[in-house]
Amino acid sequence: MIETERLVLRRWQDADRETFYTHCADPDVMRYFPALMTRTEVDAAIARQDGYATTHGYCFWVAEERATGRMLGFCGLKPGAEGTPLEGGVEIGWRFGKENWGQGFAREAAEASLAWGFANLPVDRIGAITVLANSRSWGLMERIGMVRSVEEDFIHPAVPADSPLNPHITYWKARP
């Protein structure tokens, strides 16, 4: 568990499923993903994160508001996705319900996740990927000190090559 001024980053609980499903079924939240997620896909995503937490000691943690205990979204670290420039490394990622956008929660959670990663993992850098059109996401990457690696732009293997969600762009944050 990681605590910040306003957040707790923690492992997933059954009570998080409904909120996460709502986020993953929202076209605005999922705008830069290939499709909305079904309940079965949400359950599988949570199981994957639980697996990462068990195997690696980290995952995309639930971001919970300290004052209310309300799940806002997720943020954290996971093994870099296969077939991407992050494969073999550590990836940071986040997704928050749109009602929580623009309040600094993602930045606060991302900075805490990076700090935890550099304090606890033997890595020289942590990466992130997104779609070029997702300026909110890469804007946050830049605000937390990540730098784009243009030479590592790529066609995501999980997205059709001709999709408007390609190419993906890559950012890295070096160990301070």
C-alpha cells in the first residue's frame, strides 16, 4: 500500500469491480482503447493485476480517495507489455473515471508509483505508452518528467495495424 496526501494505492478488492466496470464501459474513459470492456474482460483484467501483485510485488493498483474510501481509478506499475518497447521492463499506467479527471489525482498517483518503483525495483527507467491522439495521457507523462522516445514509436500488437489507435508512442523516466 502506498499513501499520498489524498490517495491510497492498494491491491484490488471485490468491491472495486462495479466501479471499474463502470469506468471500462464508459466511451469517454475508453476512447483510446480498442473497445469497451465486458464484465468478463474486467474480471480478467483484475485477475491479471492480482497476478502481477503476487508474482512481482506490484501492479496497476486501485487509486482510492483517502478521505472517502472511494475508488477513483487505477495507477501503478506492471511488467512491460510483450511486443512493445517496454517488454522486459516496467510500465507505468493509469485510468480514472471521468468524474475524477482534472483534479490532479492521476499525477499524484503516478508520481507516487514512480517513487515506489525507483525505491523498490532494480530498474534504471520506467516506461509508458499511449496513442499519439491521447494528449491528456502523454501530457501527464511529460508533467511527471517522462521523455518521449520518438524512435520507439510502434504499431501495438494488440491493435489492428490500420486502426486510428496506431501508432503508439513511448515515454521513459530515468532513475533520478
